[in-house]
Amino acid sequence: MANGTTKSWFELGPGGHAEKLISGIAAFFGILCVLAVSSLVLSDAELPLVVASMGASAVLLFAVPHGPLSQPWPLLGSHALSALIGVTVARFCHSPLLASALAVGLAIVAMYYLGCIHPPGGATALTAVLGGTQVQELGYFFVLIPVLLNAVILLITAIGLNWFFPWRRYPASLQPHPAVQAKPTDPAISPEHLSYALKQMGSFIDVTEEDLAEIYELARQHAQGSHLQPEQIQLGRCYSNGATGKDLCIRHIVDESPDGQIVIFRTVAGENRRRAESCTKAAFALWAKEIVPLRPYPVSTAGYRTAKN
């Protein structure tokens, strides 16, 4: 990472080698079928431009089969709508530049309102305008063949090939263990809260409420595993923040409140050494990463009372 914030392509491509190979092989068969059908109605010169949008759709269907943008309605709806809009605009607007820009813009608006956002649809709208004389001669028939037919071929291929891998079942509703089963365990956060948060973002985000709930739960579990639990914080023991070198800090629990919810600790190594402080046991557990087997330190019997006063 050059600047500490930009992730490399490899970091943005999760999944094992098998997952990547399956995606590539499935896309190969899907596009092969699309090319075979499209070649029946298009010339060799116009074929590449027309099927280009299907190549983009293949990336979504086979590399991100459970993404909201990859589902059947976005796939079929976006391509059909975009082709329809492109053909219509081309008929009434005779400036190729203006017609192309207008077709893509209208296609995006239509996809937004009809809930079928699928980026390759923009390429389909563009192709309907700039696809050449053969595309123009097809007229509205272009919407059905090759566009909608190609989308259906990709859809069937995605359903069929992903079926052999339970974790890749397509569409997402066919997953044997769908992400919708994942619910945040924090009672303060509910699926309704997550839905509200997504709506407040103000722009389209390629993640479902179920996916967000699963991400939240996995993050919570990871966070729990990265620090100690409150019940592990005991009087007389020493704890470390898990850092090394000058950032290392070790604290010794010297006293606690009668109810055990507040702890008094003294820093025995690191910044603020010998300083006595207090906090809740839960807050201390969030800071503590490991128990340190150091020599015993005397436990105060009046520390809590002194710190409280």
C-alpha cells in the first residue's frame, strides 16, 4: 500500500484459489454460450460490441454471485430496459454523441426507480445507439435477441454451474444457509437499525441488510476474541495491552469496588508508570489483551475508597 490507505487488487479480491478458478471457468462457459447465440444474428464486426456488456455481467454473476447487483431481476431488468431505452433514443435523436449520453443517463434513472441497478446495463444502452447498422436494422427486436436472450443464457448458466457448489448457490435465495440467518447479538442493534442506517447513507450501496448483519456479527466475534472478557479481570493480577517496545503497557489490579464493577489499577510498566487509576471492569477488559505472569504486587485494601474520594 503506497499511502497506507489504498488497498492492492489482491487485498480487494477475497476468497481462495479454488473460488477464483471456479469463477473464471464458469464465466468461460457462460460467455461461450452467449457468443454462440449472438453470432447467429450478428456479424463478426458487430458481435464484440454487442456482447461486451455480457462480459461485464459475467463478472458479477460468477465472481460476486450473492451481491445485490448480481441477482436475476437486476440482470434481466437492466439489460432489457437499457436496450429498450437505447433503441428508442436512437430513433428520435439523430446525434450519436447526444443520443449515447442520453441513453445511458435515462437507463440509470430507470434502473434506479425500478430497483434493477446492474452496471453492465449502461453498456447495453450505449450499444443500442452505437452498435452499427445491423443493430439499427434489428430495431426493437434487438431488445429480445440478442440482448434479453443473452441475459437469460447467462442467468441459466449461473444457476446451473453455481449449483454444484453449495456456498455459491445462485440466486442468493437458493443458498442452503443464507446470510439472513445472521442477526446481530447486541440487543441495541437490530436488523431494522441496519436497514435505517443503509437508507441514511443517501446513495446506493452494494450490500444487503442481511450481509451487513453478518459482517457486524463477524466483526463483533473478532473483537471479542482480540481482548479479554470482564470475568477474566481479577484482583491482584497483571495485564498487558499486547504491544511491544515503548508502546508496551502493563497494569496491576490493586483493588476493586464492593460490587466488583470498578477496578483500581496501577501502571507498573510503560507510560504513566506508578500512577493509580480506576475504570469499569468492562472498560479494562477492552484494553487488556493478555494476562502477564509478573511477580506479585501488594494489593491495597483502601485503594477503592481512596480513589473514590
